[in-house]
Amino acid sequence: MTLYTMPLQGSAMEQMGGDKLMIDNNDFRTFLRDLYKKDPCEVLPNAIWKTDDRLNNLQCSYICIDNELVNLEGWDINGLHIFWNKERKVVQSFRKIMERSNFMIIHNDYFQQICTDGYSLVKPYFRIKHDNKNILPYSLTNDFYINESCPEKEFSEIADFIGRCYKDLHPSAETVRSWTSHKVFDNNLWIWIMDKHKNIPVALGIAEFDSSVPEGSLEWIQVLPEYQGRGLGKVLVLELLNRLKGRAEFTTVSGEVDNVTNPERLYRSCGFSGNDIWWLLRT
């Protein structure tokens, strides 16, 4: 057995023993990326580029036995951000990090093995994917049409639109601007559905494309409350999937399990599948 680690007291090294070798996070990144491509929704709670962007700020370790990866961990002073175990079991190193963490986001397989007493927030999120192959047909009535967004001219409009779709969420124009600086930004994946008669936007879809995986991810699918129930959300999803077809090997999406609008039902009706649940825990 060989163990490679950037050590933290109480790491997997203490449980498993073995030879120790200092590494940089590029080695960890390679293992994580290979795992993610095989089963993205089981390995991470979000599109991998989001984890990749903060990886250099995490302490990371991995364990290989007979050249086979069996454990991955990534954490910082606040808590556990990455945990994967071949046996799908909570190990000693996990519990040691958990003891001093005020934040964790973990797969349901591990959540079922722990006690969550002491956490003030325990919230589940679904995570599902589409194979980008069998995309359902769709159509819009003559009352609507699809129009590509021009984000650099619409930061405030997009921010206000999202705010109109939520009671407790209203991103700033500067926040929307920051999304366009991400390496996965693709202007072709920012679209409106317009009311033809009023010439106003009534639905917004934003997706991202990570060419390094390659992965598509749905970030925002919003329909104004007064226009909901007309199938516009489904049109947004299917249109974005078509724009990702031939580029992304799969497209992922996540959302709150207990959201009253039941977004999971929408995505499943568009061909997304899977049963992975992730839990956000905060003290």
C-alpha cells in the first residue's frame, strides 16, 4: 500500500498507515477529474470547475492500495469540501474532520452513516445528469420566441429578472458580471424567451460549458411567475441541451430537493436521470 498526502493531523494516514510522500494538488486534481468523468453526480455536488477553482486553497489527501485509488479528501479550516471513498464508508479521517468543521457537503451515502446533531442547517440537494444524446423535441407557440442574451449590456436586467423570480434572492448586477469572467462562460448559452406581443423577456436560461471534461451545466432556469405553467422552462432546458449537443459528453444540474416549485420534476421530464442526493450541513 502507498499513501500520498498533504498531511493534516488525523488524516487518513493515521488510519491506514503506509509510506508518506509530499505531493502538490495537481496529483489530487488528476485523480479527482478521472473519478468525476466516470460518475460526476456521485463524486461532487457541483460542476467540477467550481471545485477546481478553489482546489489550491484546500488541504488534500488520497490513498492508493495496489495502485488503486480508495480514498480522496479535500478540506480547509471551515470544513470538508471533498470526500470520496471506494467502499462508500465513513472512515476515521472523515470523523476527525467532521469534529472540527462548521461546514460539510457530503453525498447521501455518507450522510446516512453520521449523526447530524449540532448542525443548525441540514439541507438536501438533488444532482442529476443528461447524456446529451436523446434530446426531446419541443416547440414554442407563436406568442413567444428565443433570443440570445447580450450579457455585457444586460447585467442589470438579468439581475432584476432573477430577483423577480425569487422572494429571497436578488443578485447584483456586479454578481452577474462576475459570471461572465468564469472560464466556462459561453455567450451562446445565455438565452431569453421573449413575449412576442409585449416584446419583453419572460424566461431566462443560463448554462456553462467546461471543455476540459467536457461538461455542460445548467445554472439558471427562470420563468416569471405570471408565465409559469406554459412549458417555457422545458423549452429553455431542451434548447440549452441542443446547444450543448456534440460538445459536452454530459450535462449536469442540481437544485433544492424541497423547493416548492419542484425543479427536479422539470429536469426529469427533459431526460435527466440519477438518484444522487447531497447534503449541506452548517453549525
